[in-house]
Amino acid sequence: MNRDCWTINPAATSPVHLEMFEFVGALMGMAFRSGSILDVKLTSFFYRSLTGEPLDIADLRAVDAYAVQAIKDLENAKKQYDREVFNASIS
């Protein structure tokens, strides 16, 4: 799911990137106001963030299944070991 969608790089914070994001936002606003269709395939978590809806693990799974698996593995490891052993293993 979402393999053919664009996503925003959260590390893109340079002034040039911010100008680009502002331009895309203005373009989306213009399309919304004029009733035009803007055929841009963005991920579901982008649209959910844009509308203020809460995000959950399913949104991340739709984009990066490996990240979700790593999170689950860490949660399972945390349950198996006491706090000291867990913290020592990831340090």
C-alpha cells in the first residue's frame, strides 16, 4: 500500500525546501478553491496530518512495514527483559 505515493521528508528543513513546501501548499489551496483536481498521490498519513486526524501504527505500516516490525521487536524485547538488561542491550 502507498508504494506509488509521494511522501514528505521531515528532514527537509532548509530555506529552499520550506519555499518548495509553501509553493505546494499554495498549489493545493488553489486547486481546492477552484474545484480543480490535483492528481498528486500522497500517503495517507500526510493527509491525516493535514486534517489533524490522529496517526497510528497502521499509517506507518502503509508506508514502511520494516519500521513497524522493528518497533514491534523492540516492544517484545522490552517485555522479555527487565529495565536494566533492556537498557544495557540497546546502549
